[in-house]
Amino acid sequence: MRSLSASVFAAASASRPLSLSLVLALSLGLTAGAQQPAAPAAAPDPAAALAQTPAQAPTQVEQQPAPSTPANTIRRNVNLVVLDGVVVDQKGKVVTDLKREEFHITEDGAPQQVRNFETPGQFTPTPDVTINSTADLDHLAPRAPVNIVLLDEFNTRFEDMAFARYSLKKWLEKQPDKLDTPTMLIAVDLQHFTVLRDYTQNKDEILSALDHHFVAYPWQVHEFAWIAERYTTALYSLRRVAEASIGHFGHKNMIWIGRGFPTLDFARISVDDQQHVHSAVEQTVNELRDARVTLYTVDPAGVQVNPGVYGRDAGIFAAFGGDPDFQALARATGGRNLYGRNDVDAEIGTSIRDGSSLYTLTYVPTNNTEDEHNKLRRIQVTLDRPGLTFITRQGYYPNRFAARPTRDGRMGNRLVSELANAGSSNMAYDAVSFTVTTSPTDSNTYKFHVEPRGVAWYITDGTKPRFTRLIIMSTAFDRKGKELKADARRLEFKAPAAAPSTGRIELPLDFEVKFDAVPKAVRTRMVVRVEASGRMGTADLTLGPGATASSFITQDAAAPAGAPATP
């Protein structure tokens, strides 16, 4: 299996840069060609299965292609729509004292009833709680809002990024030693997606990570031929964050410091390429919404005297690229765009302030019909108090599906890229809770225990037991962190006959998987993906007999009853 980072690296190393549509096809799997199966998923090893009694645990079986019928197809109907947003007055100041009855929601013009209402700061970690990792976040504050600061080092000129780092440090130095909101710091260039610091409330640790991060010179910013790779990197970086963080129930405030998209006049490229890019943008926005990520864009260039340094089209387009631009992408998630000012530290502070001032409203749509896949349901929120605006996402697309293997077990490009993202990243994926242990007698055999939370079971016609499928992937690394090999298995489990015919099944999964030995490997990242939902968990395991690792979330951190779930 070829990793997404390897695909991007291959594109960057090619003597002739790839076309825009081809790069998007490789890394996003959203073109027409991406719908074709890529490579067969490795069949599960029967010898790796544990002998289990149906009355005690689900039974692992050799996978069989399921018939394509409504009975075993999960349809993602909209049950609860979640709106995270900030209220501002006519001067842009945040207002935090509104009550539930002052909000009014319409969807496609039809009034909706507010079911749940959360005020700003309701789930901010209390002073006695200290967050220093994703594990701490999931265990101690599973619904806390978080900040994710991403440094765009591939679409931003070196001098502008230096000013961005200076501005971020300037803002941090004004904050108390313990931040109110857990914050993660990420840096991205064309070859690397790096979590510089996992979630923490320790200001000094973020400053230290920033000081010790070496920034390579982004020479591709000056080359028009690298437009495709830069678009791709921006989109897959956003998707990586969404796919990794969807397991955390709290809102994520993502502050993207950089240009976002390269400047490009889409009138100069083919219609097919335009459609591919717009489809990729739509898919990215959908994933951000599902993960409750609001995107804020901060342009570190400030007031530009000569915008032409970002290309010949930069003078006629907005700060974040051509069409589509990063501004539209941010607005679609309910975020804002901050640019054209030299006090970039204040802009960073504004985006973080908004993230800590969010209201959350939920409603069940009155329209329960199954719309076409690409039909946008538009949302409008009005307030009784005059002069106020509720900034939130503009709508959503219902009935979207996770990327799954085909009926014969073959995996398309989108599924491959999502697995590769999880396997090659150092960001924790916490939507599936599991523990993996190396067998004490065989270092290539791994015992898995998957908690019920996050496991979705298919519904059958009643003549056959319900079942679920997992994709287990192992990505091996050497001592220097070089990726050596990725290998995957697809396993199917049948529920006991006594399991309910509908609804959740609260059963853990226990099984063994044997992977091929990889010379020079010292650690592996295990990925467990639930086929029906697309949710994933990861665990980083140091190789050796009896070694154990866990994904970060535990059963105790499950969402409280009535917690918002994004459609």
C-alpha cells in the first residue's frame, strides 16, 4: 500500500510535475477514476482468529461479499444537526449572554426546534484539570473545546512565515502559564505533516516546540508548476485533522496561519480540473463539519505593498487564493478570515477568542426525506436581539457515506488515502478504542481488544446474524522514523444470535492478527477502522514480545447521553 505522503513526495520529485486532476486523484480519491477499485484488501488470516463461543463474544469468520440490499446497507439519515457558532455585534465584539429562546433556526426556509443548547465556556476544563495530551483530553475533559494551530509552510513565503511564528509567540507570551483551552500545534510542508505539540495547556511547552521547529525554505511557492501539489497538501491536511479528531466530542477551533491555497485563476485551467478541485473542496468541508471543526484563516502577510510576490494573479484575487479560495472554505465551516492587518498576533487572538465563545445548538430536521447526495440543505439562524449576528456553518449535505471496500473487498483511492494518512501521521486518532499486545511467543502476532464504543454493526434482513467489519493496518517504521511497510487485513465478525436486531450492540471484539516480519522495524502504528462508519483509532507500539499499546480514548470517556452528533 502506498502512503499518501509517498504519493506527494513522488509528485514533488518528478521531473515533470503532475497535472492538477491527477494529483487530486492520487491523494484525495475524488475523481471519477477514484471510484474504480485500486487494489485488493488483504484477506484475513484464518489462523489469526481466536476461538470464540458465540454466546460469549462475536464470532470472527472469513469475509463473504454481502448482497447489496437495503437490509445490510447503512444509510446515514440526519438525526441531529449540530451548530457551533459565535455571536457578534455590529462592531465585531463577542456576545455571550444570550438565552436559548433568543435563537431561531430555519432549514431551507422551514422553522426548526432547538433541542439542545450550550452556552459559551460550558465545557471548558475546570481549574483542577490539567491537559497535556490527547489521552488527558479524552479521559478528563471529553467534551472540552480545543484549539488546533496549523502553520502552513508550503503556500506561505519564508519571510511571512517567520513573521507568523513571531506573532504566534508574541500572542502566547501575553497569556497565563496555563492556557484556558487545550491547544495543539501542527506544521505542514509538502513532505511532512508534523504534530509539534499534542494538546496541552502549558504555554511554555508550545513555545518550546515552536522554537525547536526547523522550517525548510518553501521554494515551491515561487514555482507555478507546483500549484497542484500545494492544493493537494492543503486539502489533505484539513482532512487529516478532521479524520483524527472526530473521536473527540468537543468543538475544535482550527487556526490556519498561512495562505491556504496557492493563487490561481481557474478560468485558465480545464473544466474537468475545475470540477475535480470543487469536488475535493466539498468533500473536505463535509469532513470538517462532521468532526465539528471550525476553520479560521490568518494571513501573516499583513498589509501587502506588492501582492504580486505570490504570483501574477495575486493582485486581483483575495488573500487566500483564487476560485475556490480558502475564505469560502472557512465560511462554510462557520469560521472567519483575518487578513490585511499587520497586528497578526491580534488576529490570532481573535480566532482563539471566538473558539472559547461558541454557542452550540442542535435540532432534528423536520425534513426526514432522503435528498440527493449533492443537495445542500441551507441553514439560517436569526436572533431576537437587534444588531447581532450568529456566525455558523452555512448548511450541510445529508446522506453521506464513509469510504468502504467494494463488494469483492477491493479498496478505492479515497479509502487507501485515509488509511495511509492515519498510518503515517503522528497525530492521535481516537474514535475507536482498542488495546493491542504483542504475543509473548510470536513477535509478529498481535492480540487486539476493541471496545464496543465506536463499533457500528450492519443490520440484516433477520435471516442472518448481524455483523461488523474492521480494517486492521500495521505501518512499520525504523529507528529514524522512516516508513518501511504498510500491511492491512479486513476481518468480519458475526454477532451472537441473542444480539438485538436493531440499535447498538454493546459487545467487545477480541481477536489476533499476524503480520509479516519487517526487517529493521522498531515500532509500528496500528490502525483500527470500522468499515461501516469510517471511524478510526490508532496506537503506536514499540516492537517486542509482550509489548502493549492503546488508542487514547477509553470506555469511561464515552459521550454523555444526548451529546451532539454531527450529521
